[in-house]
Amino acid sequence: MPRLCAFGVRYNGDYVTGLSLPNSAATVPVYSRNPPLLLWSTNTWFKYRIQQDFFGGVHYVWCSPEFEGAKLGKYALSSSQPPSSDPCTIYRQLKHAVSNGDEHDPKIESQRNTLSALAQSYHAENSISDLDRDEILAMIAKSTVKDWRPLIFVIPFATVSGRVELVARSRRASHEPEYIIKDLSDGEFRIIEPDGVS
Amino acid sequence: MSIASLSRYDTETAANIVAAAMMQLAPDPDVGDKPTVVESYAHEAADLLAELKSSVQSSRAGQAHPDIAVGNILSRELGSLLMTDESRAEALNRAGQSGRLPPSLYKVVQPSAFRQRFARLGVKKDDVSLTINSPSEVEHLLTDDVVPEARETHSIFMRSFRPGRKGPPYWLLVLTQRLGIEQNVQSAWRVYDSEVNLASAERPSDVLRAFVDVYGVEICIDEQCGKYISSETADIDGFKVKIFQPHNMEVFASFAHSARSDGKKYLVGMAFCINMTKYAAMLSRKGA
């Protein structure tokens, strides 16, 4: 029995429940009456710089309406957000890896490899030049673990409400909501680096 | 290329297959929608992944994180397909010159003239290196899209230091000139927020201006005079420098110039002149 959401998702102007949520991403988020004030996303410093310097300052981010699901009441939305999708957990994992100099941390390795692949892929699509691709690849190869330290993006919902996409259930780690903003730009979010540089 | 099965393809195709295979390892890349190469080379990438996964199964790294082990093999292959050591060094130099290199990758060069001048002001070599390679803030003054002769090549790094019992906290402000992956240190200043009003400073250049406002003396370059002259606003045709230096005052003047194609000199970066007597007296009060 699919989980019945306690609120509706507005899709194409009509309210629908979680039972009839289409597989493709809805372009309007879950909150119908009480949208969140903020969306949270944890990203690495290196990914942020690459997107800032080479991809036109346009950021593709996965985000959550809550920073730390574990701090919420048992039945609250996002309270059971799994670690792989919880911004606070992701932050702590990355911070731990960086603090301990763990260059083989799976999350860091995964991002390193994915960014390398994307550099070649975007070059194949003529989105970036071969010079830019080479710079990205060379920097990734030479990067230190500190370059992958976590940054917390704090995104005012009102700024991006028209562009936030609810991730389809098939792509989410759980039934808890996760969102994608494909074109977040400077001025639409703030960065927090709680412990500063080390 | 070290993966034999890729030898049947040209370099660019092989690189695309490798990239597609790497993207297949990441169910959601977290950095963008999946690009078209994933679809275009889906079969070749799947074959490549199957080949590599079977070969890493016996390795220790492969057992712990098989996808990561395969990803690393593919990443190394991509690098060797697309770049040589020379092209990699060139790419890093380009990134460094344009200010895109992560601070940790810059090579810090502290010329002897800098060390001689600033060591006696309590500026430690390791603190300078740490500020550049692990800054709290960094600002690269650059105009990447302007003709090469007009490019600015200065960087300003800042890092907070807390000496504890040895003195109050301060910002170390380090000014450098970029040359490829090298950051050549020009000067380094301790900025105490009890001495310099940083309330409206939003970036390192604002901090520098605020610092110069307190400790600077007037400098003139041609008809442009002031405590701080920026090449962004200066309209300088020649390059005659005047510094107003009273007796018993030691000064440190910082300016750089280059030549246009017509032979005329122009200001690069910023020009300022610090009253070192006043600055050193402040450091002495702070116990530096």
C-alpha cells in the first residue's frame, strides 16, 4: 500500500495525493500551504568552484527542506531522510574524511570521478572547450582532500520556488522528499562553512 | 591507453566510452543531468564496465568498494587518453594564471627581498604559505577577457590567526603576483579589527583599502594621487611616481606596471604606500 501523503502536491494546477504522483518530476514542490523557508544542500568546495568557473556559475544541486532530519519529531516530514540524502549527514561524512585526510573516501572518490567524466562529456557536446576540459581534468588529478571539503548551501525557497523540481520516487533514496534545482545561480543562495578552513 | 579493449577506437571515441562508463557508475551524478554520451555509448560502456568489474573482483580495493575501484581505473584511463604530462602542466599553468586553480595547488614563492623586509615585522614563512594554500578568503584580481597586455595578475589572500596568549587575533593579508601556478609574495600585513574598520569590507580588496586608509601615505602616479590607486579607475598615460615621505618615516611602496604595445606604461593591480614607522609601532603595541 503506497504511503499516503498528509498533504497534496499541486501538479498542473490540480492537487493530487502521493498515490497518484506521476513518475516524472513535478515542477511544483510538495508544500501546498506551508512551503519551507529554506532549502538545504551539501556540496563539495571543488564541485562548487568547477561549476562557478567553468559552467557559467550555474549550479545543479540536490536539496532537502530540512538540514538534519534526525532532529525532527518522529512523524515530521523529512524525519526519516536516509543518510545518503540528509544534508547534515553528508556534511559530517565529508568533514570527517577531510579532517582525517582520507583521500579514498567513497563520496569524494565518486565526485572526483563523476566530475572528470562530466568534463569529457560536456566537451563531447561542445559545451566546454578542450582547454577548459583539460584544466578541469588536470585540477582534479592534482586536487588534495581539502579541496573536497563540504559547503552548506542555504537556499531561500521564495527565490527558487518556480524552478524547484521534486525528484521522482524512483530516483530518491526513500519516500522522503528530495528536490533538484538545475540552474541555481549566485545571489540565490548563501554558503556556510561551519568550521572554516583548517 | 592501457585498457586493451579500447584500442579499436580512436582517442576521442575511447574517451567518450570511458566517460559514459563512469557516468553509468553514478546513478545520479549530483552535478548535472546525464549528458548525451551516456546514451550514445551505452552498450560500449556497459561492456567496458563488465570487463573491469570482473577484473577488480579479486583485488582488495575491489572487494571493499568495487565501483570506486572501477571508477578510479576509468579515471586514470581518461587522463592518459586525453593528456600528456606536458599538456597537464600547461593546463595547470593556464588555470593558475587565470586564478581558477584551487589555492592548495599554487606554489608559494617568497622572494628573499620579501623575507628580509617582513620577517622583522613578525611575518612567519609558514604563516604566509598557510594563508595562500588554505585561505579564509581569496580574491584574484584579473580580467580574463581583456587583451593579455592589460591583464591583472594580482591576488589577495586572507587568513585569520589567533595567537592566544601571544597576542590578539588578526587577519594576515598577503598580496601576491601570479605567474602560472606560482604565487610570488609581494607583501604581508597584519590587520587587527581593533585598529582598522572592517565593518563594510566584503572582500579582501576592501580589507586592503581599509588598511591603507589607516596606515597609508599619499602616492601619486602621474596626475592620479591618493592613498590607494586602483588600475580599474586610474587613467595613467605615463608613469611618474611621487611619494610624500616626511623625514623619520620609513615607507613601503607597492605598485607594478607593464608596457602597452605602443610602449607606454600602465598601472597593473593597485598602488599604495604604507607608513612602516606607524605600522611597526602598532605591531609593537600588539606584542608582535
